[in-house]
Amino acid sequence: MTELIETDISVQSQDETEVVVSVENVSKKFCRNLKQSLLYGVQDIATELVGGSRKGDTLRSKEFWALKDVSFQLRRGEALGLVGSNGAGKSTLLRIISGLIKPDTGRVKVRGRIAPLIALGAGFNPILTGRENIYANMSILGLSTKEIDEKFQDVIDFAEIADAIDAPVQTYSSGMAARLGFACAVHIEPEILLIDEVLAVGDIKFRMKCHRRLAKLREQGTAFILVSHNPQTILNVCESSIYLSKGHLITSGETSLVMSRYEEDLYLHGLDKPTGAMFLPEKSLHESTGLDIISVCFKDEQGNILEAPVTGETAYFCVECRANKKINNVNLCVSITAQAGENERILYLTSANDNEQLEVLPGKVELQMQMPYCCLSPGLYSAKIFVREGTYSFDGVQSFRFIVKTSQKTFNSLFYQPRKWQVINK
């Protein structure tokens, strides 16, 4: 049976001393059936008591691998992103590293004090006051009473709960408990922080304060493992990431490349890959409102359909229509939403807002939004398209899904900035 251990090597190379977490071929299995799980637990305890081997590398009936042969290293001052869909094994991995559970196979080596921010406030006793919970929580994280005394006021100031510090935690709002939990964890000044989705809680002011505190800790050498379903959080904080799927490590490396692979797998799983074009059935004269959308696509400057626009390169967004009459002032409206993160709207563009009067004659016509540079960052998007005249809508497309790809010159950026370079001699 493997154990979570701390290295104690007197002579190491410089590279070895920089490694604060080493995960080597770690696997963890669970049982979906409660009765079976309890039975296996009793059997494993009995096996350990008699000094036998419990064959951690073999699945028993109704067991499954939550993690399977995962390996990576975390170095001092490094921020490592951990991405994957629900059930990928992210939280299980953090719990193994923090020592809350043991791996069935493999080994984890940890050098330094760990602060697991897996669930803010989860370790608080609701009956105790905030003051009492600070001492209890920080002592569990490894601080002495004297050290807690020295940091106590800083914790209260950071959490901004001075007025409620002597009230029971059960009277706190979820935001107050979150602030107190984060304040306790970061003020122990750990060598390693394990952060599981906790930066999504609290108001924007508190989240900004959290990020500033994390940046300060990192400057002091603290290493992070950050779990988040928001790609912008991972991209902003982590230079490198690993991608887990159903317990297996799919890929690792530079965050932008890992996120691209993850998002493509996540949002295209079980769906047809977007081809850059959508064709709609033409309506009869009886069904038509006068202007009908028959296709939506991206094209290059030569008029060829693009499978996917590329960040920083020219792309024309084209909406082909059939008009049954002359329309003097068509308004093309395009609303683009990112499918990752919080599904926030990225762009809302209309020809009317740009003071462009689009005149349409009877027959087939193509309305184009010409983009000299596609400034969308790589990822998956959905567009809503409407053609209107004033407040009247002729036709619309509720969801045109497309991918934006990256190139070598833009994969480190969250957006593309059109630019020119020049030297001015004075």
C-alpha cells in the first residue's frame, strides 16, 4: 500500500529542490454501490491488519477508476491549471495530494506546507464563533497558537467581518463564510495551495482581493494547483495545465493549447463538428416574410468558405438571403456568445449601429460583415443572427455554432490586437 509522504533528502540537484509536489503513476478507485463499498473497506482493513496485499491495481465488482496512472510535477512558484469535466477526477486528485485520502497505486511526494482551498468554510463549526473557528481552522492547517495570534487581525481585516467575528458562523452569509475561509488559508503562507473552484465565490471586490493576494504569495514562492471551469481564470493565472478526462491524463503543457483541446472535447462531444457553414431550407412564398436567411458561413477574401476563422486573420461573416421585394434599409444583427465559462455574450454588432444602410434588391443577396482581423480568441462560439428593418424582424437564426482557431502568433493571447511596428528616429 502506498502512502502520502514528505521527501527528506539531504543532497539534491537544483531542479529536484524546486519540485514541491511529485505525482507518480497515481490511481484511485471507488465503488458505486454503498454496501459493496463498505464490505470492501472492511476487507481492506482486515488485509492490512494481517500484513497482506490488497491488490490496489485490480478492480473488483462495481468499482471504477476515478484516477488511473496520473503523473506530473509542480515546482516552486508555479501555477498549474487542472481542467476537465465533472467526474474527471480533479477533486479526487487534490484530496490525494492534500492527504485526505490515499492512492490505491502510485506515489505522491510533497515538500512543504499545504493549504487546501477545496471548499471554503467547509471545515468550520457552525456553532462556534468566527473567532473560535479561526483558531481551530488555522491550527489544523499547521500554525501554533502564537502564530495565529500574530496573524489574527490580518485575517479579520482581509475577510472584512470584524462586526460579526464573535457571532456564530451559522449566522454568516455564504459570502462571509467564504471570505473567512479564504483568509484563514492564505494567511498561513503555505508553500503549496490547492484551489478548487473557490475563486468563483463572493462578490467581484472580494475576488479581485483574492487574486491580488494569490499574486503576492506566488511572488514569495508559493505554488498553486488551480481547478476552475472558467477558462479565463485558468488562462489568466496558469502558464501550464493538465487535462483530465474520466480519470486519465489526456494532455499537459502550455495552458492555451491544453484549454483548446479541452474545450473542443467538452463542447463538441457527441455533436457534429462545426464546419463554418449552416444551410437552411428555403421557405415558400406563403411562408416568407419578404427576406429569408438561407445560409450562414465564414469566407476568406477570395470567397471560399472557411471551416473556422483564425484569430488575427481576415474573415468575412456572410449571411445569404432570398428577398422577395426591395428593402431600403436592412439591419443585420449579430450576437456572439462564448460557449466556455459563464456563457457570456462577447459581441453584439449591428449594421444600424455602424450607420450602414444595407439596400436589398429582389433575388439572392449576401450580407457581409467584413472583419479585416478576427479578434475573437480561440474557442467555441454561438451566434444569433437577425435581419430587420426598424423594429420588424424578417428572419433569424438562433444558434450558429463555430470554432475560432489559433495560430502561432496569437496562442498566448486572450484576444488579437491589430497593430503595426515602427521605429521613430529622433
